[in-house]
Amino acid sequence: MSTVPAEALPTGALPVRSHDAEDGAAPLAPRARLLPSLAAVYRAQLSRARVARIPLLFVATFQSIGIMVLMRGVVDGGSEARAVVAGSTVLVVAFVALNLLAQYFGQLRASGGLDHYATLPVPPAAVVLGAAGAYASFTVPGTVVTAVAGSVLFGLPLGQLWILGAVVPLAGAALAGLGAALGLLAPRQEIATLLGQLGMSAALLLGVLPPERLPEPIVWARDLLPSTYGVEALARTFDPHPDWVAVGLDLAVCGAVGVVSLAVATWAYRRAAVR
């Protein structure tokens, strides 16, 4: 058996056999496929979020209900009431999927936690999608409670609340992708936290307040916010005769923004992981 001369190796290096391949050395394990990796990351993140984020979910829910109670004093009904309830409901999603996810990825990057994920044989998309899906799923109880409480408070019909089954995942995907991108692109953890807070504040001001009472430039800014389309879709279903075509278009836009934001977050993860 031939070996590389020891004097030809760097100091401290071990001799390496020149024909390891001929000796049948075991190859590296293949990279895990996307869907199994996504399921594993999703379960792990959901378990972690369930333990660590339940108190914050209560805060998000009570915050949204408190906002609706305050708005009840200035809004009687009609389109403004529908906007308040829909905006407060989606605000729960923004608080968890945007704000907390931005903080989570910011902390993960600052603490070196991305290095752990980088050593795992999982695609980057699985890490981003799994975490985003877990945080979005975690908002379901709060959105249901908020939507029911708001409907009762403002006398809105409850029959179309099944639309939350589409609004929560689509709005959650858009906001979670945005939150993950903010956390991964922020140069410092403190900036990631600040950006997450600003994003949630934008969802509060632009989503909960009735658009009829906003200045025209603010309405234009509202159209750029991903959660706006989820708010509009939910608000339309409170109408006695919903325009389902418009609801479908709002959900389609929300879904398209979700795809783009998650793609940007995946790119940001790759960029941050190689540094």
C-alpha cells in the first residue's frame, strides 16, 4: 500500500492513503429531500414555539381584542366595523409571524445558531419554510378567538368565518417570509427586533384603521403591506352578500406575495449561512 510521504504534508497533518476510493470508503450521506426535511423542521419549530410563545400569543390576542373594544366607541358598524374586525384578526398573525419570527432569526444569526442548521443535510428552503409554517400555524387559535369576539362585539355575521382557513395560511406565509427576511438581513439582532416591531406597528396602523379615514398617501402605503390583502379578503366576507371574486383575487395576491417573500427569506438564509 502506497502512502504520501510524511515530509510532503503540512505540519500536524496525518498521512492519507492515495487510493481510499479503491478500498471502498463509505460515501457521504445524500442530502435530505425537501418535504421530509420541511416536515421535521416544522414539527421541531412548532414544539419549540408552543412552549416558548404561548404567553406572547395571549398578549397578541388580548391586544387585538382590546383594540376592537376601543374602536367600538368610535365605529358603529358598516364597512368600518368590518375593517376593524378583519384588521385586528390579521394583526394576531402579524404579531407572531412577522414580529416574533424577525426576532427569532435575528437572534439565531447573532448567536451562531445558523451554523447548526448549516451542518444539517437539509435544504435551506426547508429551514425557512418550516420555521415560517410553525409560527403561522401557531396564530390559528388567536385569530379564531379574535374574529369571533369581534363579530359578536360589532354584530357581524359568523357564518363566513371559515374563510380564516385560507386567510391565516396565506397572510401568515406572506408575513412570516417578510419577518424571516428582516431577521436574516438585519446586520444586528437589535435592528432585527426593531424592524419586526415596526412591521407589526405598520400592520396595526394600516390594517386596523378603516381605509376611509386614512389620507390618500397612507392608503397607497397600505396597499404595499402584505397583510392588507388578507384583511380585505376577510372584511369582504362580513358583507351579507360577499363578492367572492374579489375575495379570491385578494387571497391570490396574498399568496403570490407569500411565495415571493419566502423566496427572499430563503435567499437571505443562504446569504447569512455562508458568512
